[in-house]
Amino acid sequence: MRYVLIVLTILGVALGIAAVVLGGADDSPGLQLIGVLLVIGAVVFGIRNLRRGT
């Protein structure tokens, strides 16, 4: 179960980075904001689950 959470965290960060890059290429500040929020949320999710030990 721990590996699934790690993979979900990595996928969330990768998707967020892709959104920021694509938002920058398309000049879309909304997509960049969504990407940044997704990266922050995925990192917080990953840290919380690592601290819990699940």
C-alpha cells in the first residue's frame, strides 16, 4: 500500500509540473495556478503519508 501512495504522489507532482509548463506555453495563468496547487497538494499528501507510516 505504501508504494501505491508513493506512485500517486509522484504522478501528482508530474501532472502538476506538466500543467505549469503547458500553462506557460499557452500563456494561461489559470492552468499554471492549478499546476502549482497540484504540486503543493501532492507534496503535502506524500509527506503526511510518510510521517504516518502507512
